[in-house]
Amino acid sequence: MTKQQIAPERKKALRTFCKQLDISFRNIALLDLAFHHRSYSNENEVHLHLNNERLEFLGDSVLGLVAAAYLYETFSDNPEGDLAKIKSVVVSEKTLASIALDFGIDSMLVLGHGEEKSGGRKKHAILADCMEAVIGAYFIDSGYGAVEKFILSFLIDEIVKVYNHRGIHDYKTLLQELYQKESKSCPRYETVGVTGPDHNQTFSVLVTLGTKTYGPALGKSKKEAEQNAAKTAYKILTQT
């Protein structure tokens, strides 16, 4: 890892971040690296490799393992399909981004000038990736036991929400399961509009079930718009 000098004020902010989350780092530079987005290194040749992508790669796997192990041990009577659905929600970009904001990760990010101007601190993808990078850094610094305790401190509540149907739903899956009880066909999604500049687009999507169409629904990505369209249709069909 490329060594970097950390200013005293930055070190203080990093220590405060750790204290708030009840974690500790022996190598504080590793935590600092977790907050460096590639847009920063791309704009600073001297720090060409100083970004969090490798830590993100590692953290994604560690997060997935902790989540899968906890679900396997806790929900022993549930089939693999149920566990996979819960896991897909609690480790999703949307869930991780929300947790990252709660932890104040947006204020710790180190971004390039262009990404800063385009609102990078609030982008779900950047926040979720940084969350995974922090997990990867903590795993390297303190080992599996410590990072497992940290992950479960925020993940268990999300798992309970999904399991009890009070949290985030994968409405595309729910709609497909509901529709396939009556038909062997799958819902069809159609993007009918895209507005806004490249860095801040809004997608408009319709969902069709047989001869009935629902929407359009909006989202900041095609995937989000499809979920919102599915949610609209699902709630109409179930009257919830």
C-alpha cells in the first residue's frame, strides 16, 4: 500500500469516526485509504494508486460471508431461497448507502474535484462502496472476529426488518411471485424516458402484466425505477 502523510486534523477526524462506531485501528492510514475514492487518485498522479477499490473488493466478500453465516445459523428452518432473498436486501447498495450516511461516511470521503461538484458525497454507489472498503480495512487491521462483531452491530437490525416485512422489499421479486401464481409469464419492464444530465439522470419505467400496465415510475437508475414500478403494481394488486 502506498504510504501517505495524514494531517493532524484528519487523524483526529479518523479517531473520532472510530470512537463513534466503537471500533479501533492500529493502522489509521488503512482506514484513511478506505475513504479515498478513485476520482481523487485519477486527478492526482502522485496518488495514482491511492484509492479504496481493492479494500472495497475485499470488504464485499467479508460482508457477504458474515451475513450468510449469520442467516445460516439463525434461520435454521428457512430454505436457501429465503436466506438468499434476505441477504440480497441487507447487503444491497441502497441499504449500505443508508447505513453509511448514518455513520457519517459522507463527510469522511476524499473525492476528486469533479466528483465533488457532481454531488458524489450523496451518491449511493460511492457510499456503499466506501462502506465495503471500511469493512475490508477493518478486516485487515483487526481480523475476522472484530469485523464480524462490527458488521453484526448494524446488520442484525436490517435482517430483522426484512424478515418481518417491515423494511426494504425486493418488489420485483414479490411482484413476479404474485403474478406467476396466476400466469406462467413474467412482468415486462419498459424504460419510456430518461431525463437530466449524465451524472444526474432520472429514468421512467412502466411494468406490464398481461394486458395491464402500471406506472410510469421514476428512479435515479433503471434498476431503481423498475423497483418503483414493481412496488406500484404490487401495492395496487394487494391493496396494501
